[in-house]
Amino acid sequence: MRTLLALLAFASTALAADIQIMWDPSTTTNVTYIVWIRSTTNALGSFTFANRRNGSIETPVGTNTTAIVQVTSATPSYVVVTAKGIALESDLSNQIVVATPPVEVVAPPSNLRIGQ
């Protein structure tokens, strides 16, 4: 059974950063996780299951559902996670892009109304 894992990323504002990622556990029991990271400048671009090993850093993290990804350049990197059973590996999780400094997301104002 292949499972999609949800990822969240948090980053500091330094040019080199340790970025914590986390995901929901697989619904399959007795799995370990692998974090895959690759530069966005890689000619292969975004991850696919078939190209995940090409030009990527593969980091097994055991049964943990969090990991620290070290980003050491201003070039953004793609990150995905897979779950690995005894003989099979899941599809890729959703892909996130991490960068230093992190991309700032500004929430818009809300609840605009006429004053009384």
C-alpha cells in the first residue's frame, strides 16, 4: 500500500540553515522513512519516483516522523519523503521546496468592513 505523507517545513533566517521537516506517519505498520533532497538547479528538476536517486541526497531517518534538513546555499532544494517496508518503498510524499533565507509568506488582512 502506498501512502502520501504530509510535510511541513520551518526555517531560520540565516544563509545556512537547519530546517525541520515533519510528516504524518504511514498507515502501513513497521516502516522506516527516507528523506530525499535535491537542488532545484538539478537538471532533472522535481522529483519523480523513477528519478529520486539521481543527483539526490538520501537520508534514512528510521521510524522518526521528523528530520532536520541542512540547506547551505541560497539555492532552493526539493524535499520528499518515502516510507520503506521490508521489500517495498512507498510513492513519494508531496514535494516541498526549502530555501535559505526562507521564502516569506505574508498573510493578507482579513475581515475588512465599514466602521460604525
